[in-house]
Amino acid sequence: MNCKMRNITRCILFLALGISFALQGKAQSIRLIPKEEYVSGALDTENYFRLLTDQNVGVVANQTSIVGQTHLVDTLVASGINVKRIFTPEHGFRGTADAGAKITNGKDEKTGIEIASLYGKTKKPTPEMLKDIDVMLFDLQDVGVRFYTYISTLTYVMEACAEKDIPVIVLDRPNPNGFYIDGPVLEAANASFVGMHPVPVVYGMTIGEYGKMVNGEGWMKNKVHCELTVVSIPGYDRDAIYELPVRPSPNLPNWESVYLYPSLCFFEGTIVSVGRGTDKPFQVFGHPDMRGDYAFTPESKSGASKPLLEGQRCKGMDLTEYAHGYTANANQLQLEWLIEAYQQLKDKTFFTKYFNLLSGNNLLKQQIENGKSMESIRASWQSDLDKFKAIREKYLIY
């Protein structure tokens, strides 16, 4: 073998070893924590029950608000704590409503406690809702993505309570997408309930840390300050994927869908289906006019009563196995699926008005339409991401 060939062979060998070591390092740096090992601040009852004794308690909760195997509200009532009112976010108290569906006021059938909706006509608790509340307990399982509305609900709850001098206690829960930070930072002109603050799509904080940031940065109306207590998570591992014991919303049924959600939710602002109305929501994507080796037909189901492209056979991709390869995947938003779908369907009106609210700016849509590469798009985020990381660092608990 001549010298040139030996050098090429040596380079290939070093490259292979480098990739192997990189993958080994990635496998060590991120792990999947099964639901049997899931822990939350709600389990630390000794630390927050004492703050609720002899108080009229408001509880912001849904189906994810559990203490072990028991719902938080049932645990509080059984312990003699006076739960005056339940406040419920998008998807309702028991978590069965469609995304975006109006949630109405009512009563919890099991306890008879009044339920006030924070997703419908009213997203911020009114003074009337708060008039007999001494302390507010907040316990929702977030998924760590800007357009997932529970952080907006937290903001409005903190703001309303700050205005009435009502303290807020957040029972912190793991962020299943807390192991990376990525995406465009929201611009003020694109603020909405699916993005209220100048944060990237994936912000790498627990919901308790996020509440501290909202408070500390003065992001609430009139820069009010909330008396906030965060009950922390024992042994929380920020560099892990968490399998959640209860689905956080109807169309995030498993850890794979939660893992893929940050990247696939961009399709919600397009004409492409993300599998709502199938057994694999947020694990697949497709359209009748796309090419692909996977096919599905959206149908009306619980939690997806009128899915996009209902009754139409869609072709595209199933990304479940991609999720299963998480140790080898780059910890970042994957834009190639969105770009590829646009290239296949660009002769149609691909984007809807909702897309810019999801992306948080008007630029990402333009970049894709102009044929920008994924690398150049990602480079355009970097300066804003660096500024956000400096802010974020001040509020980390773990």
C-alpha cells in the first residue's frame, strides 16, 4: 500500500473512531428515564401542605396533577385542605378536550368542587374568581416548548395573583425536553397565547424555573411581581428524556410524541397533517399529495374530533424509530422534515397564518420559501439564543 493510500485509510479509521466516541458520549449524556422512576415536586407534600393549612386554596390542575397514583385534588381533600376552586387550562380538568376547544366552567363530579376555566372566554383568572382565594397552588406537566400553552396559563395565573397579593406555589415537574435549547426567539410582534415571551421554541427549563424567569424579568403586565414559591423535584436530571406517567394532552400519548413534538408542531401552521386522528399523533406527518413510504388516514377520535385531512389517505413519514434512536440524534430542532414537505408541496398554499405565531417571527417562513439551507437558518438564531441563555442562567434551580 502506498503512502497516499495509507493516509486515506488512517483518516477513515480516525473518522470512524471519532464518530464512535461521539455517539458513545451522546449515549452517556442523555438517557430515557422510565415512568416508574418519575418524580415531581408534588410528592414533597411535607414541604407545601404546611403552606396550605387553614387557607382557602385555589388549584390550577389537570389530569397530569398526580401525587404518586392519586390526583392532587383528591390528595388535598383527603388531607383536610380546603380546596375552594379548581382552575383548569387547555384540554380541561380531566384532559380530554381537543386542542383549541373551548373549556367551560362547571363542577368536578368526584369532589363537587367548582371548576373555573382558563381556556375559553377567560384565560386570566378574574378578580371574581380570586375573591375568596388565600393561596394558589399550580401543578401542570409542561413539555418544555414555547407554543405549549401551560406556560402562558402560568403567566396569567401569576399576574392575576400578583395583582391581588395572593401567593403562588408551583409544584415543579420534569421537563421532558429540557436537555437542549433551540429555535428562533419570539419577537414581540408575534406574541400570542402560543408564545408570550422572548424565548426560543425549546427553552430548557422546568415550569418552576420558567415562572421564576417571568417574575424576575418583569414580563407580566405593569411588571407586577408575584410572591412565588417553587417546590423542587428531588434528584432532577436536566440531561434526560422523561417518560411521563400521564399524557400531558390528548395528542401527546407517549414519550416518542413528546420528544418529536417541538419539531413536528411547526406542521400545525401548514397544510400537512401530524397524525391527529390516528394512533400516532406527533409521530408521523403526511399529505395526500406527498411522496413517502408511510401512509395514514386521519379519522375523528377522542381529542381530535375534526382532524386535518380527515378521511384522506396521506403519505409521508413515520418518525417513531427516529425517536427510538435518540442517543444518536442531534439534540436540536429538526427542520429537514418541514423543508422537505415544503419542497414537495410548494405549488400549493403551504403555510397558514398560524405558522408565524408558532415560529415566533416572520423570517422562518421566508427562509424556507427562499430555499435557505437548514444550516443557514440555524445560524440566524444564534445571536438571540446566546442572549436568552444568559437570561435563563439566572433562574435555574437544578
